[in-house]
Amino acid sequence: MSYIRYKNNNLFVENVSVRRLVSKLSTPFYLYSESNIVENYKSFSNNFKKSKPLICFSVKANSNIQILKVLKKMGSGADVVSGGELLKAIKSGIQPSKIVFSGVGKTEEEIRLAIKRNILLINVESENEAILINKIAGNLKKKIAIGIRLNPDINAPTHKKISTGKAEDKFGLSKTSLISFCLNIKKLKNLRLKAISVHIGSQILSENPFKKTLKVLEEIINKTKINFKFVDLGGGFGIAYKKNDRKINLKNYSNLVEKFRQKYNCSIIFEPGRAIVGDAAILVAKVQYLKKGSNKTFAILNAGMNDFMRTALYDAVHNIIPVIKNGKKNNGPLEFVGPICETTCKFIKYNKYQRMNQSDYVAISDVGAYGASLSSNYNTKPLIAEIIINKSKARVIRKKQDIKSLLNQ
Ligand code: LLP
């Protein structure tokens, strides 16, 4: 069920008309549907219900604390990649025993924090990191549960800038290094190897690379004969941004995961980000100016790549839909662009679109994941507001940043 839809040609998020919101609030702003997030979480969890996995929401996809609180209420844990994300997850109420910490460059300070907070696992990405964690744990007189991240050298079909599981990528350890690491881990007296983890990339729309990854994990477990308590299968599940995007078949994969779980008697962890929040938000913006180009019209929005980076960074396709459908035809191609002084600050071009006027409102779709969390102050623009709808209620979950806070740095 979609919570972001038209009623009588007016865009609604749950029971709230976007037209009504823009008459009261200044644009641009992120607008989330809470029910959509809850539904996505439930549907993900139902898909894997036989395996009863621990779902650790990947905080980098959306780190708004109010959204973390919604997910906490659903029982979610967190996958974090920095001390800041770790502290935010804990502040949202997520128990440290449901938090895993990944990332190739954890600092001493971050490691100390993770150890002191007794999180479930630190997912180690190199031998030198393990040596450092062992040393810090020793100083703190603690024994630490770690996972070791595998780089399975699997090519997952996705954008080359968000693939993480190929040999050339910086993440994890190759099969051979990982096996030798496992066999030598006993030397690091303060570490307890509890998990093997893997994450092969993001926005993956085929289940095949996930299946291949399970095979590599089997091979490693069979070779090392280690009884890992946890197998952390990461995130990466794609969503349909474009009409023709394939939907990933999680049912089929989930049967394989369950077989795997039974065979190796382990607990499964997942780290989904995009699948939980991606389609649950729009970015509402105003057409600041219309400008005639030589062979197209530019609709210059008051939101730019500083507010939403995915298009500029990955050539990602995000549809832009009108807040009010007027049914009138436009003459000629229309390109939505932003105000930032970069050619790449553009969103999408349509050959046919409805007739647009200056000051019309539009919504960039599917911006819930890696939208607000990737935004910046580029061009000294304040971060925009975030609003969440629950049924008929709207709540500001981040105020527009005060421009004054940018002026003294
Ligand atoms: N676990 C690890 C270790 C990760 O590195 C990531 C994402 C996830 C889980 C969550 O992946 P998801 O389920 O959301 O695909 N900014 C890019 C995506 C970068 C993903 C980085 N890692 C984008 O906007 O497409």
C-alpha cells in the first residue's frame, strides 16, 4: 500500500494534503510517511520471519533521531558506521545489544566508545583494526565480541559507485585473508570471534548475488570449522525507483537463508537501510523560476544537490511529480534543475510534462534513504526541514537550520 498518492489530483501523504502543508510551511522540506516506514519494516521482517533475524537498520540511510525512534519501537537494532551514529542510535533508545558497528576506518575514540557501550558486535574490516581493538580492549580490561567482514568478490549489478563486494573495493577481507585471520585470531586474547559479516553493495535488484554470497560463506565456514554465533548478511536490498525496475524476490532468498541458518545453527542479522525508508519520503520544492533554454525549458527549483545529492552523485533517477495535477499539456521538454552553481545540480528531464507555472510545487520521489543524511551546506545553504506525517498529524522532526549557525565558521 502506498501512503504517498493522489486524491482528486492532489498529492497526499497519508491523510495530509501536501497543498495544505505548502500553504503553511516554507519549502523545500523532506516529508515522510510514518506508516510507510512501519509497513516497510514489517514487510521486511515478515519476509524473513522463519529465520527470526535481528534487523539492524542501517543508520546512514536516514539518521533522523525521530525516525530511529519509530524503528526502535518496531524492535529494530542499528547498523552504525561512526561514533556519531552510535550515540544517536543509543539516544533513540535502541539497545546497545542490538547495535553492530561496521566501517573500514574506525578511530581509537570510536572503538573505545563502542567497547564502553557494550554493543553487540564490532565488525572488523582488517587485521590491523583487529590488533587495535584488541589493544584498546586490553586497556579497558574487557573481552570484546567481534565480527569479521568478508569481501566475497561478487559483482552485484548496481551503480559502480555503490558496489562494495568486489576484490577491488576497500571493504572487508578476501576469502583467503579472512580464513588465515580466523585461524590466527586466538593470538588476540581480548577478542571473541562471534560473527562473520558481509555487505556486497546497495540498490541490488536481483537476488542472485545474495545467493552467491551465501555459497561463499558456506565455503568459509566449512573450511574454518568455526561455529559463528551470528551471520550478518548486511543490507543492499533495492527498491523500484523507476517504473520498470525489477522488484527483488525476497521470498526465494529467505528460504535459502533459513536453510543456511538451520544448517549452521547461527543467528541471522540483516542491515537494511533503503528498503526500510527509501520510498517513504518526498522532497517538496517550489518552482522558483521557469527559464527558456535553446531546446528545453528549465524548471529551476528552490531545492538543489545540497539538499538531495543522489542524482548528482550517482545519476540516480528520481521522478518529480506535481503537488497538484492540472491535466494541462506542456509545450516541449522540461528539465528540473536546482539552484546550486554546478552543472550537475539537476534532477530529471521529461519530454512531456504537465504545464508548469512559476511558484508551482513539486515533489521529488523516493528520497527517504540517503536523502537528508547525505545533504550538506554547500553554497552556504542551511539544511532544510524534515516533517513526518502520521495519519492526519504532521510533526517537524528537524527544523530548517538557522542560517546564523553557518555564519561564524
Ligand atoms: N550495511 C553496510 C555495511 C553498508 O555499508 C550499507 C550501505 C548498508 C548496510 C545499507 O545498505 P542499503 O540496505 O541501504 O542498501 N549513498 C548511496 C548508498 C550507499 C550505501 C552505503 N552502504 C545511495 O544513495 O545509493
